[in-house]
Amino acid sequence: MSRIRRDVPATYPAFQPKKNLLTANGKPIAILTDVDEDNFEERLKALRRSRDRAVLDRIGEKAKARGVDKLSMKQIDAIIQEARRERRSAG
């Protein structure tokens, strides 16, 4: 970690701790942010919640695009039962 603290400013002279994106070959690979002992866990939880929310949003968008967001619970249960039957008969 001390190597990162030492090397990042030298490698990325425009580094601004609160809003930096690390790229490789022009593609984003990491977001760099400042943390300390007091806020590390809180920041990590916030990042995970944000990531999880983004995943759920994408799932919702895909469901809406496919029209499955309008299925009733009865329809969903029927699909699940059919999939289970197929799995049992295949195995």
C-alpha cells in the first residue's frame, strides 16, 4: 500500500484523490478514492450498495425490455415449476 501511495502521484501527476478514474489502455479499471481508518468500512459499504443497486437497475431494465416485468406471481410460479420439471427429467 505504501508503494501505491508513493507511486500513484508520480505515475499520475494529475491525481486528485476524491475523483479519479484509473485506466489501462484507455479503458477504466478502477476508481480511486481517499479513505482512512475512520471511514473505510462506511465507504466500502456505500460502494457495495451502489454497485448492488446498479446491478438491480440493470436487471430491471432487461426485464422491462423483455416484457417479463408484467408477469403475475401465478405466471412466475408456473415458469418455475416448468423449469424444475425439465431439470428433473433431464438429470
